[in-house]
Amino acid sequence: MKKKELLLALQKRNKERLVELRTKAADPELREADLPAITTEIEEISAQLQTIADDLAEGNEGEEGEAGGEGSEGEEGSEGRSGDEGEGSEGDEEKGKEKGKENRSKAPGITPEQRSAIQTAIASGLSTRGHVSTAKKELEKRSAFAKFVVGHITESEARAAGVETNNGSVLIPEVVATEILTYSQEENLLRKYGTTVKTRGNVKYPVLVKKAVANAIRQERHIVPNPIPETDIEFDEIYLSPVEFDALATISKKLINMADPGYKVEDIVIEELKKAYVRKETEYMFNGNDPKALNPGALSKKAVGYYESAAVDLTKSGLENTLYRELVKMKGQVTTEVRKKAMWIINGAALTVLEGLLDGQGRPLLYDTGRDEVSYKLLGHKVDFTDAADGTDSTKPIFYFGDFKTFHIQDVIGALQIQKLVEKFSDTNRIGFQIYNLLDGQLIYSPFEASVYRYEVGATAPVGG
């Protein structure tokens, strides 16, 4: 017998038993002493029915369902044997009936509330519905999304799997969106160390930064009439305002049409989507120079510039190149409050320079603590590095120092969409995928307390700055 047929047979038998128990529960002569056994049996059967329903929903053909089926048969056999033993000889049966009548006349019956509880439990067991596990649902939706995007399934099949479409665009499922943003957090250090807020819909999100001057007075205000004066508060009121944000990935038709069952094209598609999205997002947050989406709050633009007090010569070795002194001065620009939470973000060129720089005692200025995932430390503060911190010349060392929690990122829930572009790349036998999102990311700090400084070795202060 096939597994599905076995499950259906077990399901039918268990439901028939629940119907018998429902009839038994309706018997006015049912006694309270019989209640525990009936309740236990109902719970066991209901649990078995839920397992069977789940297996049927998932199409599971593992051994778990077979074990459950054997358990059902065993219980039924035990029940049957118990009934046979209860019949006994005719003489014993007569004695049992006489004794049962005597006991029923003495034992109390069940209350209406108890009878109602039994009937409710039985009804719940009979109406058991199977459900697919959340993890499996997410995997199915992820696979259906990618297959629909590359044209391996129809729109109706994709909708049946939970994928939403809208005017030619496909809403990226939450499981894939989370995967993309998690990858982005690993690659984009501003997502890793910044502050992310999620909003529903394209709405502005306010971030207030202010510094008030407090009042001090020796004498209690109620003794001499001396009301609290107005305090001048200076503040920056900045709104995160999502902008239309898109990225483009292309896949060859040859790759999409590969029929090898062991080669999951959908995984390749999602991987390419992640890379394309993160490149665009990282550029927007670090530099924000795209003419179509300028970002005045990007890290490189909003961080306060630090300029050398003496020219640094990187061709000289050790402390003779004076870089060490400039880094110490740069660190000193940051207020004590910010410095307690500060760290360094540097580019690859800066990392190369620091790895060969020694302090006055001949020890590496950049040292590895071996404790954290990012274990480098510079002047007592954690260091992380990324090529996204590069300026116009990637060979120039660049240092950012400050509290990167003040970089605020707004994500609009459910905004990630994708549109397939077939005709645009048809002459090169490729298919394009345009990712669309609503996003903003800005460095925001009080005018009284700059939170991040930027130092590019060799850069000079702008005229009039």
C-alpha cells in the first residue's frame, strides 16, 4: 500500500473512533470515573490526526508517518484486546452487569461543563487541518520566485506558491528580501554598524539631534519668584526620505535554459540579485554620487573632513612618515562622549600602510587582538576595512573615525520588487533583472557634536573651508 493511502486509512479509522467517543460522551449514564480514560484517548487520537494531516500536507514519505501508523494500529489492537477481555464468560458478564448497575447507582455523573469540554475536544480533533512547516513554505516560495523570474513556471503557479505580482513587477518575498539584506549587512559596513529603522509605506522618518543648555540656580525657585527661563535649543531636524533605488543584474539565456536537475539556476539568480543590489546600495551610502540619486547624507560627504597639520610622506618608514601623529590628532577631534563609542573604518590602501607602521617601541601600530570577528585595533579602537571607503583614487589611504550608529538607514517593508527585462538584452542573449526598492541612508549628527571624521592622506582643505 502506498504511503498516502496508508495515511488516509489511518486518518479515517481515527476519525471513526472519535465519532464513537462522541456518542459515548453523549450517554447520560457516563460517569466521572470514566472521564480520564476518555480524555486521554481523545488527546492521543487528536495528536495522531494532526501528524497525519501534516504528513499529507507536505507529501512526506519518510519513516515518521509509518511509525505513527504503526502506533495507531497498536493502540487499536490494544483497545480490541481490552474489549475481548472485558467480555469474559457468560457468568462473569452477568456479574459484571450487576456490579456495573450497582456502581452507576452510587458513582456521580459528569457535569454539563465536563460533557461540553469533551465534545469540544472531539470536534477539534475531527476538524484537524494539516499545515506545511514555515521553513518549508519559505523554501518553496523562494524557489517559486526564482523559477518564475527566469520563466520556468507560469504566473498562476507562482501565485499558488505565494509569490505576488504587480503590473509586470514581482514583489520579492520576505524570505528572499531578508536574504538580500542579510548579505548586504555582511558586505556593507554601514548596515553592519549603523542604525536601521523599518517603516511601512513611503513615509518620512524624523531623526532629531539637539543640544540644550541646562539651567542652574542656588536658591529654590519657590522661595523667590524665579520661574524657569526659556532654554534656547539648537537642533537639526532631518528626515529620512526614501528614494527610488534600483540595480540591474543580467543572466545569460544559456544558463537559464540549462536542464541539469542538479544545477539550481534559481540559486544563481538570487546570488546575482544580491550582488547587484549590494553594490548599488553600498555606493549610495558611502559616496552617493549617482547623478540620478545624489545623497547629501552619504558618509564621504557628511563626515567632517580632517586635514594634515604636516605633510605625510608614506615613502618613509616607521614614525618618520608622521602618519601616526596625524591619526592621534584626528582621534582628538572627536568629543569624549562620541569617542567612547567610536571605531575606525578604513579602505584597503590604509590597511596596507598601517600593517607596516610601528610605534615608538617598535610594535605594530595596528594589532590583532584575536578576540572578535573583526579583531584589529588602532589606538585602542576597533578597526574594520572595506573597498567601499575608497575615494576617487583607490591608492590613497582613507580613515573614518567616529560613532557609526549615527548613520541611519530607512528600509520600507515590502518595497523590494524585481522586473524582468527580456527585449532590452535580447541582442546579447541575456535577460536582465531590475531590482527596485525604496531606501534612504544618511549620516546624521548634532551641529554641536560631529560624530564621524574623515581623513584622506595628502588631501588639502578646500579654499575658504
